[in-house]
Amino acid sequence: MKTPFLGPAYTAQSKNLADSQCINLYPEVAENKQGREVGAFFPCPGRTLLATCGSGPGRGACVMGGNLYVVSGFNIYQVTPLYVVALAGTIGTGTGPVSMIANATQLMIADGVSGYLVMVTGGLIIASTIALPFAGPVMLAYQDGFGLAYQANSNTWWQSNLLDLSTWNALNFQSTISTPANLVALVDVDRYVWLLAADHAEVWINAGTVGFAFAILNGAYISQGCAAPFSAVRCGETLLWLSQSTQGQGMVMQAKSINGADRVSTHALEQEFAGYSTIADAIGFCYQENGHVFYVLTFPTANRSWCLDLTATAQMGIPMWHRRAAFINGMLNRLWDNCYVAFNGQNIVGDYLTGNLYSLDLANETDNGQPRKWVRSWRAMQQSTIAPMRFSALQIEMETGAGVASGFSPNLVLRYSDDGAHTWSAEMFRAAGPEGATSQRVKFNRLGSTRRASGLDRIFELSSTDAFKVALLGAELVE
């Protein structure tokens, strides 16, 4: 009897209702619908070290002129396609996310206090502070040759001169029109400028007017504002952000057009967010790999990272969230990833603990040599039974004997709960097979029975910290 193995992470307010963990695994559906199963779980990428930029933390990254520029702590670094690192300048703050944009010859950085310009002239890297007619540039965007920035603690946003990020005219600014709420985020999506205020969102376009070139797009109004500036991210042709409004906060919204936005978080995830001491520091990024589009959302204070697989969401018809985590000293923590950039054909992240730059590497089962842990928990039956049930054995359908180091045999760990994930059995271990054991069966025997006195809701939890090629196709109850 097959168990409902494939699905998202979903832990409800009451574990007795739902408790399905999915950590460092993402689902992939067999699109031809002729696979052995509907789909399978594959491991999230590990991290392969590319370069080190100072002592960190990594705060932002942007590409200009074929090179990568990284803000690490107080410093700006240039990184070549061969990952040669050179100091390019400094900025006035040492922590917190920065926003970065670039044209063909100039790169601008905003740290919430000042603006900074980086140029390469005659082979020399020149970094300087920009004389802005306003204080506190928080977030930048770039459209049609104009740099765009919003001013901290205001509903005012500004425009640079055309093709010149170093010059900002004191008359070229505008304010949000719908309400006077302060701006929180500014994002360019398909030549629409989204202004996310604290309680709503407006959409502006380049109207070509003299002076300030942008005008509001009438009728494009969304009554969900933004709770965290750096949660707002363009994902393909859509925009995702952690929202708030005059009626509450903590939903993740996706705008697929200028005509509205859809909730893509779940009750389970919103309950999780509600337990965090703050969500205002959330950091998001979007990347694409193997046909999947992922939106990664990290909460630094809460020490948690979550990921929405937009591709699987479209295929399955429900929000397909999973948790991503670094495994440190036996504990699951937030991802190391603190900023993201696509460069040199790789998805690259900066470390929040160090100045390291890593590639997100599906071929690496570790985080820069550190072990990683994946976890999947699921109910044995789609619905709990009203009578005790005996579980003779559980067989894990998976790929074995591939991608295993010579002389090593990885293990899987299983435990189970009969009371809705409140208490758990002892751990059981089974070998997943050495290299070449491609027909090995992974089966856990003697799994006992549910009892009325101890609960009638069997939940299985499968995990591993061993490095090997993981492909989990399903799980079946067998005699």
C-alpha cells in the first residue's frame, strides 16, 4: 500500500491536523506522466566555495562590465570570472543588506544611509560617495537608463539623470499617490516600477515626461503592502514579497500581472511567521535551476529559511513550500545565503557569517565540506484510522548505489509517531547501499501497531546526514 509521500512542508496550528516536514528536499513532477511515480524528492543544492571577499558578512552583489562586485562588511570587492578578488573601495556601514544596480559603466550601492558609485577608468577601480539631494537611499532599481531610489522613512522616490547614476537632480522626485504610507520596497518588473508601501502597492511606468519621467498607472492598485524591504523580489515575470496591510501581516504574495496579487503562502507557514519576534528583516532571492524557479526567504532573527518552488506549485496546484537549512553542531539553522547573484553561468550566494562566495551546486552534497541534513515526514495514511493498525514494514522507493564514495555505505534514519508527531519512537537505521548496489532494497521491518491508548495517527520521518546521491520516489507499506 502506497503512502502519501510526495508533497510540501505543512505543519498546522495543531500537529494532530497536519505535520509534514520537508527540509532540504524539493519535489519534481514527472512531466510525461509515465514515470514510475508521480514525482520524486531531490536534494537542495550544496555550496561550493568560489572565492573569499574579506571577512564578511556578504551584503549584496551585482554584475558590471563582465565582473562581479560584492559588498562584504565595509568593503567593496571586484571578482573576475576567474574568481580573482580585488578590493574596490569602502562604504560607511558594515552590516545589513545593501541594494545595488548597474549600467554599462557605473555601479551604484545604497546602504540605507548613503549612495556610492563604482567605476572602472583606465583599468583603475574608483569608488566614491554620491552627492544625493536626499538622505537615506534604501532600495534601488534601474529602468530605461534611469536609476531609481526611495528615501528612508518617506513616501518619496527619486530618479537619476539619464545614463548617469552619479547625478540626481533635486527636482526629479515624486511621492506615492494612493496613500501617504511610507515606502518599503521598490522593484522593476518587465518595465513596470512597483512601489510597495507599508499598506499598499502602486505601479508606475515610464511616461516619457520632461524631468521626472515616470507616472502612476491608473487602476493598478493592490491593498497589500510590504512587511520587509528585501523580501520583495522579481521572479521571472512576477513579483513576490512578504506582505502587510492595514488589516494584518505575514502573507507571501505573488503578482503575476499589474491587475492584482495572489496569496501563495499557507496557513501553516503564516502561523510559523506569526511566532517570529520580527519579520521585518526577511531577505528574499529568486533563482532558476533545472527548470525550477525557487523563491528563497530567510528570516535572520528567527534563524529560519523557507523556499517556494514556483514550478512545482504550478504543476501540483497548491503552494509547494519546503524548508532549507544549514546543519551546524547537530542543529538546523538558517541558510548561509545572505545575498544572491547570477554570474559566470552560476548561481552565487554570499555568506552571512564570512566573506565567502559559494555556488549553489546540485552535485555537492555538503555545504563547503560541512554535512547537510535532509528530512521528510508524512502520514502513513491519507487520513488517520479509527481502529488500530499493524505496520509490518515500510519500503522506501529510492535510487541506490549511485553517487556514493568508494568504500562508503550511507544510512537512512527512520522514526515514527503514533500521536500526531507529539512523541517519537527510537531511531532505526538502514543502509542505502554502497556504490554499484543499484538494486538494493531499503526496508524497515517490525514497525509495531497503533494503539488506542497511545494514538491512532502514524507519522513516519525519514532523514539522513550522509553524503550520497539522493532520489526519493516514494514509500510503501508492505507485509
